[in-house]
Amino acid sequence: MNAHHEHEFEAAPGLPEPLPRGEQLLWQGSPDWRTLAIHAFHVRKLAIYFTAMLLLQALYLTGQPGAAVLQPLLMSGGLAALALTLLAAIAWFSARTTLYTLTDRRVIMRVGIVLTLTFNLPLKQISAAALRPQAKGHGDIALSLKGPDRIAYLNLWPHARAWQLKQPQPSLRCLPQAQQVSERVLRAWRAANPEAQAVVGAADSPVAMPQPVQPPQYPAPSGRSRDRALSPTVVA
């Protein structure tokens, strides 16, 4: 895994240098900024929180003169709207400056708004992957890496699986048509690892793709955002 700082130009979109001879580009894509704002920057949850705080403030000020109620509510509402707007703007810039690339040899993640980094993740170094579906066909694809090398969580965020701080997992966040992308990742991994077989597992827990490597254990989330292993039982 290598991180490259980007400078004046890219050899090709999302690539710090031209692909080596024989390496084929299979797919490129970016996060959906609205979905990224909701799931990575938690704009929806904060909007609900701010609304509840405004309602409590209004109840507290009940009975006071109109100006004494309206002025603090307008100030609080304006600050809340500013915070949500800034977070949405950061999500938009993050999605606009992010490009994920899948080739027949690796996954490439170009991330960063001010300081742009490109992470090369060879398919042979990927031990497991999990799909977390979201609304309208969007989803996250989290990648578990083999070996002792790790990418710092802060270098990856928001392109990392949430709360996996000890062993950060690079994630392709908030992708449109995530199911189809997961199928491409699985096919590319199988082609790059012909000696290994994908493990067929339950749809509610990630599984390691190569044998006999055991997958990391995650708590199974409830609800519709349940992680799914990239296995034939899931992505077919």
C-alpha cells in the first residue's frame, strides 16, 4: 500500500501515474454527496437535534414578550442552519475531490480536499470486503487488509469504516449502484487470486474471501443498513 501526494496534474483521472502495461481499468466512481452528508457527516441527525433544541428553547421562552422570544430563536436557528450548510458543503467538496478506481490488480482511492492522497490497495492484499446497503441503491464497501501494514484512520476519514480505529478499513463510501460495484470488486478479486476461493457466508456478517484466513468479527448491526459479505449468496 502506497500513499502518493498529488501535485499539479494527474496522469489520468484518479491516477498519480499511467497504469502499467497490461493493467486494465474496470470501474471508476465517486460518492454521492447527499448520501455522504447524511451517513458520513450526519447532517440529518444534527438537523433533528437542532430542531429539538429550538423547540425546547421556544418552550422555555414561552410567556415572554414576542421580541424576547423571536430574537434568540432566530439567532439559534441561524447558527444551526450555518452549521448544517457548512457540513453539507464539506460533503460536496469531499465527494467532488474523491475518485475510486478499480483495476484488475488493485483498488485506488484518491481522497482529500486540501491535501490529496492516493492509496493503492492491491487486490492480493485484500482479505475481506463487506457491503453496507443504503437507501436508493447506495452503499459502502469496506475492505479488510492483510499483513501488518495499516493506513491511519485520520488519513482515510471519511473514507473508512466507522469505529474501526485499531485496524482501519478503507471504504468506498456512499456509492451509487453499490450492489453492481460490489460484484465488480468480487470478480476482480477472484481473477487476481485464482488460487483462493470465496467463502460463502451469511448475508448479515462479513466473510473473508481467501481461505483459510479467518474474517474479523464485527457486531452485526440491526435494521436495513446490515453489512453484507461480498460473496455469491449476496452479490449475485
